Amino acid sequence: MTPPKVIAEIGCNHKGDPAIAKEMIHVASYFCKVDVVKFQKRHPRELLSPEQYNAPHPNPANSYGRTYGEHREFLEFNLEQHRVLKECCEQNNVLYSTSVWDLTSAREITSLNPALIKIPSATNANSKLLSYLCENYGGEIHISVGMTTRKEEEDLVAFIESKGRARDLVLYSCTSGYPVAFEDICLLEITRLRSSYGTRVKAIGFSGHHLGIAADVAAMTLGAAWIERHFTLDRTWKGTDHAASLEPDGMRRLTRDLKNVSKALDYKKSELLEVEREQRAKLKSAT
């Protein structure tokens, strides 16, 4: 079995500091050995209503600004900073990607031509955003379907098909919570998505916001070709995503276990493996 590709979702866990973002790229690549590191791109004035922008952060202890909008602005990197991060990824032998939350962000990140662009669950019904990527971006389009009804899922896939881009589409099973309790991970949604869309899209992935790494290995055995987990250098840092993120050793163990278990997911290539022949000669006796 081919091991799944692993995405370290840095998101906004860099705390708005480009130096921390670059350190996270290096650690994710060389220590954790992931395949992709992913950021997020928002234009808060476009994404939020004036009321949302000017409201206080729902958890003031995690806020980087006086309002929720200012908090989001503080954590944003501009296009040139993303260009530098993409170059940093290339220098560290790992793929760069970004989740785009609005049309302006999609236009900006498309100009960098990454191998894949992600649309988060929150904006997977934004037809203008979907249309722009389908019509102007040639790479893989990855979309999470957390907090999405089955009708919305079908409408989403049908829309991408109507644009002739379904063979570039990766759908992610996802439960939108931070962190998610084990009983809410619902891993068999991977099986359902494969049954419903496996012949219509490029692949099915799994985006997890849970604790630990056991569920991700199970996701692979159910057919997830991509595994995405939030990544941080320190789960105690200020911010809402750190608690649902893996620290470097957790991410390292995740990629290790996925690769090792993928090797184990196979049939015996002969009735007796070579290692068994040696043991059979020593141990097996006729009755």
C-alpha cells in the first residue's frame, strides 16, 4: 500500500511571526518528514461583516487584537511573505500550500502556483471562490467537508464536475471542532465518501482535529490518501488552534507510523515467507 501524503497544517500557529513560520517549515520537513506544509490566507475585511470584524474575540485570552478583525489581521501574512514562505519550503524540500478563505486570497495564492490549494469547510459553498480556482488554477483543489450536509456535498462535487475539474479534486472527511472528541471523529465517513465519490474525484483524504495519532492510522486503513493535521511547536502557545495540534514529536511519530503500517497492509507474497521458512525449519514439527 502506498502511504498517504501527510500535510502539516501550520495555519496561523506561527503567531504572525515569519521567523516562527520558517522554523516550523524546517522542523516539519526534516524532523517530522511530512510531505506538505500548509498555511491560511484571509482578507478579514472581505471575509467578515463589519459587525463580525468589530466584535471582541470570543476567547479574549487567545486574541492578538482589540477586536476579532484586528486579531485576524495580526495573524495574516501578505502575498510577498507567502512568496518567501513558498521559497523556504522549496529550500527545505517540502511542498507549500495554503487554505484560501475568500476570493481575493484565492487570486493571490493562485499567482504563486502551488501544487495544491485547499478550501476549508467554512467556505466550501462559496461558488465565486470555487469558480475562480476551477477556471484559473491548474493544480489540485483540496476541499474539506466538515459542517456540510450530504446535499451540499453532492452539490459541491457536481459543481466541480461541471467545471471539468473533478479529476483534480480531493475531498476530506472532517469534523469541524477544536479539539474533536473521539466519538465525533466518525472515521467511517471516509468509507462513505469513497463509496459515493471515489470514482468521481481524484482521492479522499482525512483532516483531523482530534488528540493523538491513532485515528489517523485507522483513517489510512479505510482508504484516506491524504492525512492533514494541525501543527505547532508548542501546544501551550496563545491561540485557538494549538490545543488541537500536534507538536513536532507527535507529527514525527504520525508520519513514521503511517509509513510503517502502510508496509504492513499487504498479503503474503507466498504461502511461506522467507522469514517463516527459517523458523519452520527450527520450530514446526509434524504430529
